[in-house]
Amino acid sequence: MKTSYIKLFTPIALVFTLVLASCVKDLDTVPLDPDEITSATVFETLDGYTSVLAKAYAGLALSGQQGPAGMPDISGIDEGFSTYLRQYWKAQELPTDEAVIAWNDGNLRDYHEQDWSESNEFITAMYNRIYLQVSYANEFLRESTEEKLSERGFSEAEKEIIRGYRAEARFLRALSYVHAIDMFGSVPFVTENDNVGAFLPEQISRADLFEYVEEELLDIESQLPAPRTNDYGRADQAAAWMLLAKLYLNAEVYIGTEKYTECITYCKNIIDAGYDLDPDYSHLFLADNHTAEGIIFPVIFDGTNAQTWGGMTFVVHAAVGGSMNVADYGIDFGWGGTRVTSTFVEKFPDPSGATDKRAMFYTNGQSLEIDDVFDFTHGYAITKFKNITSDGQPGSNITYVDTDYPLFRLADVYLMLAEAVLRGGEGATAGEALFYVNEVRKRAYGDDSGNIGGGDLTLSFILDERARELYWEGHRRTDLIRFGKFSDTDYLWPWKGGVPEGTAVDAKYDLFPLPAADIGANPNLEQNPDY
């Protein structure tokens, strides 16, 4: 069911966070008082393990212990700003042609100007969220060894359940480490085998962390449930395959070695697992998208049971402003923040959506060009994500959003396979690549009028098709870097580099810097080049 981990996020998980906060010394965490509570009391029952795993999942969506404000998991930034998904979305979308934001909070404008420094508080929050997630997983793994389970008197049946939980915790850690590889490169490295307490982690190279994550995912593959057999929102084999495929697709950037054949292998594993494209593209982004077909791994949101000012509450509310009717989006008010650049709009044959239904633009009172980034009416608005169900009803709460975030979905697999084939990967043919791209386009056009021929299937086409299909889903920064178009003069968009017409920026911005606070606190760390 949709709220599987949310309903399991009980006070036991809060206790776990209190204990963990006393152990984590390499993060900017809120100092909490664990009193008499110990790990033994947190992990004395199966329900305790279940709840702690739920907290690890919820860490992708929620900001703290009480929500939407009151007990943040990290300090140094407003709690609503600090959630993992909100920071991930900003880092992946705002520095690209897919998004600008009208707010001038702190150093937020650094993203679309591509001129951030190691002191940027939003980049720091993303980094801290990654390592808080790693810490949750590490502590769960320390407390679920065979020795500790035996000491605590668990039955064999209970042990088997917890062994499965361990594989999920390792997946969640791998997910955050992949985000670290992608955004920060060479980073601190901590596992469950490191001592708890005051500890200065060693730095691991991007290549070595790539190898570690790859080995982790390959090892847990057989330990995770078969595709589509776990609770909705929890990791299964297909989620691990997807993360491997993404790792391999970007391997040339991450480690300088092509792994496109491996990418194709895991894309085909997912395709063969029986997933289907939902016939209605818009259903994937509505308040009941937990019933949509083709979502492989979501980040779950629930406006009644899990309230946050980040995550999908941010994504939906920030996209509404100007003359937009808030009731059309299932919310109580718009925040007047995010829009898109004209360069992105021009990727569609018709911005009205009459031809390609993925063109979900609101244009009434909105200018195509952005003369003033901080005026919401400059730039077309996006109507893709809504807190409305597929039968037109608002979500359970008009302030906090029910819509889940489709982190991994099938159309992305189709496009990854096609790209990997074009880049020379083996295991699929050019005909298969063309077939899967046209499957994505048939849904978008409603028929085969948007189909392309083999001569049209180029890498340039794939990059644009990924934008049309996957915009605002956290892929664009990574895609532009993989295609060599993020910082280069080869591809410009309005306000790239902080100027209206766009300009190239230093290639150092292909990576974010390690936060200044961590560099200052840990002599084992070396900053990314040229920061």
C-alpha cells in the first residue's frame, strides 16, 4: 500500500534518531538528548527494526521528527528547505535549462547562475542529507549482524525478515552514495565497519566509490525481493538494476571507462520483469500515481500522514503562481517560484500540448523569455505535477501533497537502453533501441504520428527526448554533463552563467564542491579542483 513506510515510522524511529545523533560527528546535526535510551532498547524487537528501516526510507522525503517543522534532522538551514528530495531537485534542475526559481533566498540564485562556492548552504544541505542517509543505513547494519540478532534472541523467521531489511538498507546507502559520486565526486567514505563516535572519515576516490557501490548492488541483487513483489515504495531487484544501469550509463564520466554494455544488460533485466508504460503520461505525476504503471521506485509522500514543506509539497506549490488557479493543482496557494527557460520550451513542436501531450506549459500571462528571473510571470510555468487524482479529486490535504516522486520509471529505462546502444553498447540492436524510443513517443502523441526513423535516432535526439520525457524528475544536470553540454559553450540557455543570453562556465562546475565546513573540520579531505 502507498503509506507502507510512513505508517511504520513510529516513535521507535525517533528514538533511533536520538541515539544516532549522539554518534554522528561528521554531520551538522541537531544536538538531541538520548537520555537513558540505548541501541539495545531500539533494536530489541522486530517492530523496532521495521521502524528504523522505515525511518531510512522516510529520510528521502521528510525533514525531521515531527513535520513539517519542529525537530529537523539537520541544522544550518530552514527545515522546510532541508529535505533530501527538495535539495536533490534543486541541485539537478535549477542549474539547467529546465528550471529557474523566482526566489532570492540566501545563495539559491547561485544554482541557475552556476557560480556557487563551497559555502553555499543549499549544496551543504544536500551533502549533509546524503551522509545522514548513509549514517542511518550504517547504524542499521551494525545493529543487525547475525551475532547481535542471536544475542537478542530473535527466531530464525525473524532473522530472515531482518536479513531482507539489511539488503534494503544497503540499497538506500548505495543510492545516496551514487548521488555523492554524481554530485561531489571524491568524498568521505564510511561504512558499518567504522567505529561509532568522534571519527574523521578518509576520502575515497570517485573510481573506488563507484567500484564499492557496484559490488554492493551486485551482492544484494539476489537478496532483494523479485521485481514488483515488495511493498510499494520499497526497494526490490528492479530498483537495484535501475541504479546499476544509471551507474553504468554514466561510468565514462565517473571513472573514465565505458560500461554501456552493462547498462544494456540491466535495462533489459527491468524490461523483461514485466513492467508496462502507463497509457496516460499525466497519471505518473498525480496524487494517485501510486496506481500508475511503470514506476519502479518512488519517493512516497502523504499529505495526511507525512507532512513536509519540502519534497513534493515544494515541487507542486513552487510551480504555481501568476494567474494560475490553485484549485486546478489541488493546493491552497501557490508559491510563485519555478518555471522553465525558452530553450526547453522550444524542444516541443507545440507548447500547447496538442501534438506532444508531455508539453505541460501554462502560458496565460506568462512570457516565453525571462527578462527578470525573480518575476514568476517571466518564463512559462509547468503543470506536470499536481495534487489532483486521476479522477479529478484533490489530494487528502490541500497544503501538503499526496503525489509521489517517480525517482525511477520505465520510460527512463527505454531511453537509457537506446542511448547505450548508440554509444556502442552490446546486447541490444539498433532496431530494439528505435522500438523503445517510439514506444515512449507513441504514448506522448497518442498514436504513431510522432514515431521517428532509424536515421533520426541520434545522441542529440536522445538528449532532447530525455528532456521532453523526464523534465523536472531530477535527471537534467547529470544528462547534460554526460553529453558534455553542462558547462561548455556548445549548448547555451537563458541565464546559464548568470547572463540573460547564457554563457559558458568553468568546467569545475560539473562537480559541486565539498562544503567548506567539512573541509575545515576534516584534514583527510581534499577539495574538488579549482574551488
